[in-house]
Amino acid sequence: MYSPQSTTLLIETVNSELPFSTLFSRVAHQPYALLFDSAGEYGELGRFKIMVWDPVLCIESRGGKTILVDHKNHTEQHLDIAPFAAVKQCQLAAFSALTIKSDIVDEIIQTLPFLIGSAGLAGYDTGRFYERLPQQAEDDYQCPDFAVGLYEQALIQDTKTGVLYNCRLSHRPPFLPSHAPVYEPVTPFSLTSSWQANLSKQDYIQALEKIHQYLRAGDCYQVNMAQRFSAQYHGDEWQAFQLLSEANGAPFSAFMRLPDACILSISPERFIAVRNGKVETRPIKGTRPRSDDKEADQLRAQSLLAAEKDRAENLMIVDLLRNDLSKHCQPHTVKVPALFALESYAAVHHMVSTVTGELEVNSCPLDLMAGAFPGGSITGAPKIRAMEIIEELEPHRRNVYCGSLFYYGFRQDMDSSILIRTLLAENGTLHCWAGGGIVLDSDPIEEYQETLDKVARILPLLERLP
């Protein structure tokens, strides 16, 4: 088991006027470089940007197997435990004895997220480690189902104050902004084919008719059905992410490079956050496209908030998540402080609710995440039956889509996204997904159009590059 060369964690301020994206560009092409990019102005939701790179080891999972990977020494070790438990075990062994040394006042240090710890991908199919599911959809990906690094260093920006913090174990050299290069992609990003969906419009509508049969039969109350869009590309994925992030602005934007894939996410949705034992999840259910006409845009927002179908759909998932959180929260602490709130983004309006709780004393945030995985807002209810129907009707596995990019700091703080509005780049192919929750009174034509609305600020934008 890995143990660090030092147990002193240094936290230092960094002087730099460079944009955070420029600093990340210094490491953006390294495997396991990861940026949590809170693009846009979203108060506490988007207050901090975090970048990590050069992990000491990685935990990867695929096909029901969990592997501890040391990329530097090219060694692998098979583990007989599920991936979230593996992360918990490795981090506890590595960082349980750390002491913090810093000239920064403790009050400020307490506001900072993460510092160092574990971060990475838990794809949708990580759920197969925790639930028995059929295997019908095609798995045509190189990207692992789960890929998380253990990091001894991080750079954090407080967007509220503009201050940069370098957090690192004492044997790691300080991050020097002066070494950040001027960003110039070797090969500019561009698509080399048009987008192709894995379902025709008629196929999608027929799948929804099948879901309606299941709903009428009482199999479930709601099923999240998605389609995948794919195109060929060449060039630099980091350049594509920067364009998408700037155009969309979302509080859970993130970029992660893996040895054989890249994840480009402009997600607006939090999965689960834990801070000082306080738990929060923020499911999104209900969507309307934005309009350039201010009055029409306002009418669409009001229509969403008043829609009986969307409110019912949102409430179903709130109830599911209340149940999921209760598995590892203290009795009687799970609450719903905000129900049916409006959040507006570049392409769409969303209906968002907030569910909170208090973590059980003997539970770890990763236990909570494993118990709620994947997020109910992108499966349906009841969750397992909905996932079985998804596996039957979607032609391809979801892989990263509807999974999560997350961090788990050594102080047991955690935050995580739901990977919607997310692209996977691998083998010269770019995949992007969109879907929606289907209930008994869903209109198939409207639901199909909603999937197009959700990628309206993604697919056309990339078509215009270079």
C-alpha cells in the first residue's frame, strides 16, 4: 500500500495574474490532469476552481474488476473490493496522519475545498458494482467505468477573492505560474464528420412507447431515456472544452484527461456534496429552451415552474433521493429546503430542488455516494427497474454519461457532479448524450425535441471550429 514521502501539507498563496485556464494548460495534456472549472457566476456553487495533476496512483475499474494502477512504475494490482471502497481504503492509508503547515489563517483554510486527496471519474456503469443489472447494450468504449487518482498537490482559486492557493505535500515542488505556457494547440480542434444519433427520431419515439407500456403496467413511475450523438474529430480536446465552457457557463464544468480518453463536461447539476458532515444533493428535473426574446424567455420560465408534469417528475426524484440519502444520514435529518426552484443557463431553464441531510457519524462520504449511485435524477424511479429498462432500450452503454466527476478531500469533504451536457473523446470519436425523464403523460415529440434543446449550445458550436 502506498505511503507518502512526507506527512506535512503545505498551503501557500500564489502570485499570478494569469487566467486559471492558462495555468491548467501547463498540465492539460498529462494523463489524469483534472480541472473542476466553476464557469460562470453561481455564488457558493461556483466559488472555487480546482486543478490536480500527476497522481501517485490510480484506481480503475472495468468489466467488474477493480485495479490499483501505478502508471509511473507500470504496475497493476487487482483488488477484491468495489471501486468507491478502494478509494476510501487507499486514501485512509495515505493521508490519515497529515498535519497542515501554513502562514494562512485557519479561518481561510477552513473555507477551502479539497486541499489534496482523491478525484476523478465514476461513470454510470460503476453502478454495476452495486446492483445486478442485465448486459444488453453495446459497450464500445475504451474509457474505463471508473478512474480516480490519488493526488498529493492541488491548485485552488477562490473566485470570490481572486486568491490562488497551492496545496502540496512538502516533498512536492511549488507550482510556479511563470512556467505556464502560452496556450497554442499543436493541432486545432475540428470535427471531421457530421453528428450522427444512435437512434432515429422514429426509433426514439418507439422506445418511449415501450416505456409507456412499462409505466401503464406499473413497472415504474419514471424512466430517463437518452440518445447518443457521435462525430469524428481531430485536434486538441482542451481547446474544445475551453470554447464550450465559455459559451455555456455552468457551475460543475470539468475537464479530465485519461490515458485513452478525455471528458469534457459543462454540467449544471450537483450530485452529492458533503462538508463538515452536512449533505446536499440538487436534482434537476424539468427543462425549457431559452429564447433570445426577453419576454418570451420569461414566459418559458414561468411555464416550466407552473407545469404539473414537470413538478410531478421532479417530486418523484426528490422522493427517491430522500430515500438514497437516508441510507447513510442520521435519522430524521433528511429535509427538502428548496422544491421546484428555477435555474437558468445559456441554453435552457431548469427546475431544481435541494435535498439535505446530516451524515451518520460512522459513515464516510464515499459510502453515501456508493449507496446513491448512479444519481436518481438520471435513472428514474424505482431506480433499479428504470436502469433495467434503460439497458434494454438504449443501444449503447452510457459510460461517462450520467456518471460523476468528483473529489474527496483528505478532510472528508466531497463534491460531485452529474455528468450531463458531457462529451467523451476517444479514438478520434466524440460522443455526446441527451435525454429526459419519461412519465405517463410525456409527449414523445416534445421529449425528442427536449433532447435536441439540451445539446443546442454544444453540437452546433463544435461544428463551427476552427
